[in-house]
Amino acid sequence: MDSKLVGLYDIAKPRWARARRRPAGTAGIHCLRHGRLFVLIATHGKRLFFEDHATYRNLRAQMLDMAVRASHRAPDALEREFQGLRWQPYEPVRRQLAAIVKAVNRKRRHAGYRPISLSSVPAMRRIGSVFVEPCSTPSEAA
């Protein structure tokens, strides 16, 4: 998996090559790994990574589609969808989710539905141990 990510996103570059990319507006990408967990961190800029992972646009399109479905006519049904998202609500993520809620509310208002509450976007991060394997049975936890 590591070699696939390094090759796909051209991550393994010397410091001088990464420094040349910055003035050109190219995003820097780093891969952090611990056991089976890995995190890709990217700075702002142009990169294939952002084209491959157009998460925000996909999520926005999905929520706008659900905004006027008959199954989500009641505001609380759509609010549960927002609350069930598995994103850590860091400030930039909260701003993006708030923008999606506002777009959803515009579409719902146009369709004659009641708007959803902005409080459906999680405001607090869920704190948890990152590098600890979860216990499989209650007896192991003791």
C-alpha cells in the first residue's frame, strides 16, 4: 500500500525538489503511517490528489440530491444524515459543511420544504486514541 501511494502521488521527493514545487503552486503531500493506519496530509495547491479525491463536491451533490427527496422531506431526517457524517469537525471542515447546509436550505426553500438547522453540523471534535488497537472483547478491556 505504501509503495502504491508513494508512486501514485509522487510523494518520495528530496527536499530540494519539494522546495521547487512550492513557488510553482504545486501542493505538497506527505504520508504518515502507524501500523495499518495511514493519513495523507496535503497543502493547498494543484495536484492529482485533489482531482482524485473530490470529496467535498461529491458530498455536496449527494446532500443536495437528498434535500428534496420525499424520504427526507422532514428536516430531522436530513439533519440525521449530516450528524452521521464521519468527519472530524475541524474549523475548515465545519465551514465546508455549513456551506453545504446553506445550499441544501436554499434548495429546500425553493421546493417548499422547511430548512434544516445549522446545529446539525457537529461542532466538537470526538477525542480518541489514535495509535491504540481497539479491544475486541469486553474481557480484554479489563
